[in-house]
Amino acid sequence: MNFYGPRDLNKTTGLISTTGGEGDLVRFGRRVNFGNKLTNYDLLEDHLKDMREHLIKKKQERNSQLAQDREFLNSVKKRD
């Protein structure tokens, strides 16, 4: 995090000159860039998405295992 003083102040606009990207906030003479940081909501959404994908993957694996078990049982029944 970089802090800027009065010499970095743009005299025409009264704001600190921004050399970074979007998402800069100017408060009390200091510039704080939150452009690349995740908010709590974004972090929660990513976590929930990962959980959903994991559950879907496990469900598909379980279904394929059950199908293989059924096929094996059917082949044993036919053989006997």
C-alpha cells in the first residue's frame, strides 16, 4: 500500500494523481487501491462454487461406481 502526500496532489482537480488502475479510493489524502482484492462476498461465492463443483464431481463418481457394480452383478447373475 502506498501513501501519498501533498506534493502528489493534482492542483487542478484537488485529488491525488492516480497512476494505477481502476478502483482507487482517495480518503484523507491517501490513496488505497482495492482493484485486485477479493471482497468477502466474492470469496464466499468462489468457495460455494468450489463446493458445488466438488459435490457434482463426487455424485458423478458415485453414480458411475454404482453403474459398474450393477453391471458386475448382472454379469454374475447371467453366468450363474
